[in-house]
Amino acid sequence: MAKRTHGFRRRTRNKLRKPYGEKNTVNQFLEEFKEGERIVLKIEPSSHKAMPHPRFKGKNGVVKGKRGKSYIVEIKDGGLTKTIITKPEHIRHINK
């Protein structure tokens, strides 16, 4: 018997699927965020670098800083505050 895998993208066939016809744009990869800005984590499945864990999909957070090309984002998960380092293609502005 083969050993069951427990990889990073395990059981995410539907969660990390894009809607039919949705395309990537260069602007998503070059978008800038300011410190203190409110964002939402929307994982881009075609870009694997600095991808946050799928359990954080749809969570709201605050940009705390920048590290290289990536952003440091703080989110609330349960009663804890967690820090995630992710690229700009995986985060979106919250429309107010």
C-alpha cells in the first residue's frame, strides 16, 4: 500500500480552482499596498511563491510591512493574531 500524502495543497482541488474564464493580469502581481491598509487574502493558484496556507483563504487582515517583494500581513485566527508573509498576487484591497 502506498503511504498517504499530507502536502501543502492536500484536499484543495475545489478551493484553489479559478472560475472559468478568469484571467491573470500583470497588475495583480505589481500591486502596491501601504502599511496599515486592510486587505483580504485571496489565493492566486497559478502562483506558488509565498502562497499562504489554504486555511487562511478569505480572511481579513492588516498590512504590517514589506519584506523584499512580499508583504507582512497580520490576521486574526480564532483568538490568536497570526503573521503571514505573502506576495501581492495573493491579497486584495477591501472595498469600502
